[in-house]
Amino acid sequence: PGDVKDQGRAIAACYTAAKGGRTCSVPAKRERTNMPDQMQHINLASRPTGAPTPDNFSLETGPIPEPGDGEVLVRVHYMSLDPYMRGRMDDAKSYAAPVPIGGTMEGGGVGEVLTSNADGFAPGDMVFGMLGWATHAVSDAKMLRKLDPNAGPVTAALGVLGMPGFTGWHGLMEYGRPKQGETLVVAAATGPVGSMVGQLAKSLGLRTVGIAGGADKCALAKDTFGFDACVDHRAHSDAKSLRAALKDATPNGIDIYFENVGGKVLEAVMPLMNPHGRIPGCGMISWYNAGGLGAGANTPLSAPALWRTILVKFQSVNGFIITNHWDRYPIFLAEVAPKVLSGEIKVVEDIAEGLENAPEAFIGVLEGKNVGKQLVKLL
């Protein structure tokens, strides 16, 4: 109990303290329901027009499902909130099917096995899986990954050592192709993807410039995540003004732009790209509420100017969806997990509490209100 951000920082502090041989405490876990035979889940009540509102979600209560053969029942402890979930709310063709009206919102979670009808899993095991916005979930055992709570906080499986961290690592190394002495720019620099990109690039000898929303986030980017410079996009009303600030921060131009946001940031960056620059295309959060994610979006993309820059400056632009690359996850884990455990890669988590508060926290993610990886604590 208490301020949820303080709780998130307490967990992160314990992560560091444990590795240094020190002790610390985190607020005790507590059950949020006194209905042991009931579960709660959040459904998509209606499709948003523009930005989501609380009315697009509904909190439902029902019986806890029974696992079948080869399945496992999990009590969810923490769930992840990520920008990609906004796309699942639209009825538009994309790389994954939309959540149906009345369906449970999708998302990753970590929790404890309550009942197992599958070899390799036993009650008490901690696991990661796509468990949805729910207090309980039944999953095919093949879709679960067992976690070792003694190796660090299980929340790492939702952030720095999960999909977001893996996304940052894969996009940078595979498509950014970083070289010592180059300059990298990444927007949403204090989020779980951007902070991974920045810290990895810095360790490889690049100049790292973050773009973040607000002076506090820019301070976090520099003081905690080690960025050489950070530009506050909220201090600039248009791309021209933002470009001038970026030019000051990147005197040798930009070799790698890790694309997370689109919008005026992309417009500001493109003229500053060096010849043979690389742009890993990971996300476009500033356009997610435009409608349809490209199938009916009414935000102009300034295509002629963008394509001209790509052509005359020999740019490499690679869009990617991380779910197509899970075969590389063990390589990522072997390379990055030791850096996290040693404290070389810093972790910041923003933890809301209670399933009923997930919609508000998710809306906050789309508005840039979270500080670090946004999670929801259910137990």
C-alpha cells in the first residue's frame, strides 16, 4: 500500500540491493478479493474513436476456469501494459487479430501456478505467459515460461528481460547495426524499450541522445540511464523547433534513429539523418489514436519528404514485430541478463495497483504519464 510509484521504486531498489548483499523490504503482498472461487477480468466494452476512455473497458466477475489436459491455472501477480495494446482495440487489419467486443484485453503477465494438468509445472511455480487483463488465467502449458524468483524480481520478465527489453536489443543490434563513435537518437527514451536501446548503445561507445516528455524524464534519461543528452519534446510546439534543439544535441548528425513515436519527432529527425543512416521501426505511439493504425488513419505522413530523405541519404528503414523473432530470445537473455543482474543496465518500473485501475494506467501510457515500465500489481 502507499504511493504506487514508490512501491515500484522499492522493488527496483531491492533488485539492486540484493546484488550488493544488502537487505530491503517491499510492501507485503495482499489478496484483492475475498471470493476464492471468483475471478475478475477487464473486457473491451466498445472500440475507441481516437483516444481510449474508461467507458471502452468493463470490469467483469465470474467463476475461475478449470484447466484441461495439458493446461495450467495461474493466479496473476503482475500484468504488463504496453502501447501495442491500443492497436488490438481497433477492428483493423494488422499483424494480430483485434480483441473482440466483450473479449478480455490481451497482455503479458506473471503469476503463480495454482493447478497444473501438464508435465513440468507444479503448484507454486512462477510463470510468464500471455495471461490477459485478469486475476486468473488458464493457459496451454506450451505457452508458459517458468521463472526463477531467486534470480531477481519476476517483474523483469514483463520489462527489461521480457518483450520490451528484447525489442530494444533486437531492433538496435539487428537493424541499427551500431558502430563505436556514431550518434544514436531514441524517443520515449525513459520507457522500457528506449532505455534499453540507450544503455546498450552507450555501452558500445555511441553518443546517445534521448527524446522524452518533460524535464523530469529528461533528467531520468541522463542521470539514471546514462544518456549523453536529452531533448524535451514537450518544450517544442512543432517539428522545426524540436529539430533545432536536436541539431544542437547531435553536432555530428544522426546515424541511428530508433523509431518509437512517429509524429513531430520523426519530422524533426529525418533532415538530420546522416548518409547511410539506419532507422529501426519499432512503434509510432503518437499516431496510435489516429484510427485504424494505417487503415483509415487521418494523420498525414508527409510521404514525399520522408521518401526523398530515405532515397538521397541512402537510409535503411526496417520495420519489425518482435513476435517474429522469438528464436533469438535465448541469445538476448544470455547477453543482457548478466548486465541487468550486475546493475550495469538500470531498471525503472511504474506500478499501479489493482486490476480495476488498469484502464486508467493504460490510458496514461498512451499519454506518456508513466515513468519507466508500466505494470499493474494484482496480488
